[in-house]
Amino acid sequence: AAVTLASQRLALPAVAAQMAMFGLGASLPLLLIGSLSRTALSRTRLLLRVVSERGRQFLGAMLVLLGLLILTRLDRIVEVWLINLSPTWLTTLTTRF
């Protein structure tokens, strides 16, 4: 409605006030969500740091293990074991092309 009135150059002060109220109404929830998320993030920052460090250590250990399996060619035994465990439709799907 405000854009229509503004394009017709009717009641420009009222249009400006209406647009200002719309802008305020649209920005306040965003500001509130932003400030609340910052507070929540600061509370959980320590937990996120610990989880991140443990995850990094776990992934590093998995990469070392995978490298050792490849070097000793034991990865092929694990691959055959996993193929035997997987359903036939999955094996067919992954080896079709």
C-alpha cells in the first residue's frame, strides 16, 4: 500500500511513516534473534571447542588407521567383509557403472 501511494505521490509524509514502521517491525525480530543467538553461542562455546578438538583427534586417528590398512593391504580384506555385509541391492547400485 505504501509503495502504491508513493508511486502516485499521494500522502508522502504518511507513506514515509508507514515505510519506517515497516522497516522497524521487520528489523526488530532479526535483531532479537541475532542477539539471542550470540548469547546462546557464547554459552556453548567451550562445549563446541571440546567437541571440535575430540572430533579432530578422532578423525586424525582414523586417517592414520586407514593409511596403515592401505600400506599393509588389509583394506582389501575390510572391503570384502563390508561387501559381504551389505545388501545385494546396494552392491549392485554401487558397482553398476
